[in-house]
Amino acid sequence: MIEKLQPFVQQTIAHTEEIERDLFVFYNRAGEAIGEYEYFDGLLQRIQLFEAEDAVLEHVAISAEQATSIAKNFIEQVDNRGLVLESLVNFDTHYLVIFEEVDERYHLPLPNTGAHVSLDAEGYLITAMFFTEPYTVTYPKSCISKEQARAILHEQLLVEKVLDTQNWRYVYGQNHELFGVHVDGSLNHLAQDDTLETLYHDVPLTKIDAPLDVLMINEYPGVVVKEDTSLDGMKHWYIAQTDEDDHYQLDLSSFEDVDDDILDFELEDNHLVELPDTGIYIEDDVLLQRAHELLYVLVGNEMVHYKREESTGLAQILQHSPFFADDFESSDTNFRFVYAVDGVYIHDKAIDISIHRSTGVVLEIVQAILPYDVLRRLEQPKLSLSEADAIAQNLADVTLAFMRTNLEENLYELTYLITYPDSPTGGHIDEIDGDTGEVSYVDTGFSPFDE
């Protein structure tokens, strides 16, 4: 492995050491660990170079073509699956080069089956991740044509009215519920996946006359409310130990082989607080009532314009993650409130409230500041929804591609995805100006490759 890695590593690799089964660390001539690589079931999974503490990030000095060539050479050395180059992302300080496996029948890439290679500003390896999990590709008995898929797509609304929260005006943005058209002619959209759904609940006006810090502490001893003023356009309160300004002491007396029974932490901007998780939790409706009271203290009568946002099905998706703990139950619960104006939800300017389930202590509140007076005076865009949609329809097309449709079984199926062939960024529509009809696109940083 040293011989294969050395051309792509800036420092000289002197030797490697297996520190645990299938995990190897490699060292420079000074005996310093400079990186590691890991196997699983005999297959290379990961290569990671360690970044120096005093490293300064520079803008990329090599071209995209040079990065592509280096990454290709690297993959040829360490992976024998015949991966093809799929795309490249320029992050200004480094490149991410993406390779995928290709199916045998349609010769299309299979997302997340290959490798991701990150190169630094000078073209040396930073990380490489290899996706080697078994997967299944299912082929349809019949497949509608691209022209048929395009015709079906053009019967759908491609955009929706949204708020530009930088300039506080209405624009038209991508309909993120719609992905494309399945090869059987049915729509490929988020609503068909009943495991993941976003619900919006009405919020009753819940008046209360109490200070915010009193509601947050909930009479629990030994904690105080701190406010973080470092976030622009945001308000942030959190619970901390009463001695946070000085230090936090961790009792190690019950541990063996420690030099000190008490370890002091300098907290600076961090906050640590220990609350007992008794396993006996306050009723959900009681916690929700407290969240409503906090919302009123934060925004007053404006709370009638807020909706409680609830995302369901996330646990089912996360259970396929290698870090998922099936028996894990969180000791806190989170409430998210979004402002709604003229049927438009302002998703990126929400209020998040986290409450400890055993004590009722409010652990944290993050509030995005909204210009309520401006929202009450918003003017409608000159373009109607149908006019904006006609602009998008004229730019949209479909492309046959593979999509992973089942995470548990790692199952891939064909679908026609929405694309915008004339997009200068390779991305979807970001917004259509509500007055002029000018189109801007999402800046993905991707450079796709067709081979």
C-alpha cells in the first residue's frame, strides 16, 4: 500500500503499523502519524490524511483537469472495479472527485457505489471514501420514452411561490416535492414516500406573563440561562452550569488509573450541563404547552402566524445508518416553528426549542429574527404562478438515470430525473424573479462528465 499511496501523499511514508484489526496508520520519517487507511471484509473502505494543526487553507492551485487526472491515476492504483469518472466539485480550497460503478445494461452510473476522492490545493490526497456495500439493480419490463416522460413532466407544476429572505420579496423557486417521472409513467415525487413526511400544525395563541429565563430553568437548581450574541440575525439562549464563566469540573474519582480526581475544563464559548435522565418523562402535551408559552414570550401575538413543523419517518431512514442505535431514546425533545405568510412557509428562518424530557428544563432556543412589519406589507409578484411555471417548463428536460429507491436493501431502479440542459451551473433552478422573469440557478460547484 505504501508504494501505491506515496505518489499522492506530500510527505514521505516511512512505514505503516496495524494498530487494530484492518486499521493501519502510516508514519513519516520523523515517526509522526500522517494518515491512516482501513479495510472491511477485505475491501478498502477509507484513506485519511491527518491535517497539521497549523495548516493554512489555500485556494486551489491546480486546474480541474489536473485534479481529474490525479484522481483517475489514484483510483487506478487502489481500486480494481473499473469505476468511471462521474463529476468534480470545486470547493475553492480543495477538489472532490466522484467515481461510480456503471450498470451493464444501460451503462449509467449508480450513485454512491464508487469512490469519493478529495485533493488539496496542490493536488495531494486528503481523503478517499470507498462505497463497497452489495447492491441490487432492478430493470423494468417496459420503459416509456424520453419524449413521453417529458410530456408527463410538462403537465406538472415545476415551481412554487417562495420568499427571498435576503431581499424580502416573493420569487418562484423549484418545486422540491417533484423529482421526475418513473419509467412506468408515474410521478417520482416525495409524497409517494410515506416514510418521510412534513406536517404543519396550527399554533394556538398561548398568552403567559413570565420572563424567558424563568420558563427555561423551570425551577431546576444549579443552572442559569446564557445568551450567545455571536450569531448574525439570530437570537440564541442556552442553559449552562452556574460556574460556566470560570470553569467546569469533571469528577473522575470513580475511575481507575487517573492522575487527578478532578479535571478542570476551560469552557470559553462552549457550554456543558448535566441533567439527570431518569427514564421517567414529562407528558408530550405538557412539553408542547411549554413550547407554546415560550413561543409567545419570544414573538407575542405574531405566534398566530407560526406553524409547528413536524418531520415524520426520519427514524426509519436513520436505522439504515451504521451509527444508528435501535434502542436509543433521546433525553430531550425538539419543537420547530416556522412563520407562514400567504401560504408560504419561511423554512430557513425558524424558531427551534429543545426541552429536556425528565426535568422540563429548556436546553436551548435558537430564534431567527423576522421583520414582521415588512412581512405584513409584502407586494405580490407581477408574474403569476402559471407564467413563472411556463418559463421553467421551457427550460426543463428529463434524463434517464438510476436512483436508489430502497436504503435497507440498497436497491436501484431507473427513473427520468428533471434536468436543465442550459443551466450554466449544472444545477436546478434556484429562483425565477417574480417581476422580471429572470432565471438563476443553484451553484452546485459540480462539473459533470459524460463518458
